[in-house]
Amino acid sequence: MRKILLFTTAILLLTACQESLEERAQRVMQEYSDKNCPMQVHECIMMDSCAFEMETHTLHYNYTFMGSMDNDSTMNTTAMRDLLLQKLKNETSTRIFKEAGYTFKYTYYSEQHPGKVLFESTMTKEDYQ
């Protein structure tokens, strides 16, 4: 009887310690942002932060365009979205979140005009599968 009680207690403790996928997404995105951001990903692009929006199941990446990219008049938004979508499809680090049907959002701000959104794209399961 005592062995059964110990086994049951151990099972309850182990299952209580597991985090949900939403909690995992929030933790992973926060840890990545804290450890790596801001991070220069290209001579004209800085990754500012990333976060998980629990209520919409969205992994949100925030960037800043600098230099020659900091210009919305010459931007090919279709090509930009296609490039991001191809990257997302090939990315293995987000596989678990793609399998769960999470949304991915990319927002690019102007360095010269803080707060000004130069490009934004949201990709759903229908886009990346």
C-alpha cells in the first residue's frame, strides 16, 4: 500500500511540473529575447525583441530597419513576405509551434522614425503548411 501511495504521489508531482505549450512558448520567447536582443541580423536589420501573445497564440518578432532599408517607398512587400514565409517553413526551431497551428507575426520599425511600422506580416497555419 505504501509503495502505491509513493508511486501515485510521484506521478502527481511529475505531471504537475509539466508546462503547457503556451507556457513553453512564452518562456522560450522571453528567454531568447532576454539573451539575444537586440541583435544585428543583417547590416540593415536589428532584431529588437520577440514575445508570445498568449491570447492569440502568436509568436511576435520585432525588428528595426536601418540605413538603406529604412525606407518604405522602395520596399517590395510581396517579396519580403515570401522571403519570411520561406524562412518560417524551413525553420526547425519552431516546429512544435507550427504543428500546434500557432500564428507568427513580424513587425519592422523605422530607425529614423521610432514607432513607425514600415512592414508587418502575419502568417497562419494556412500560410506555412
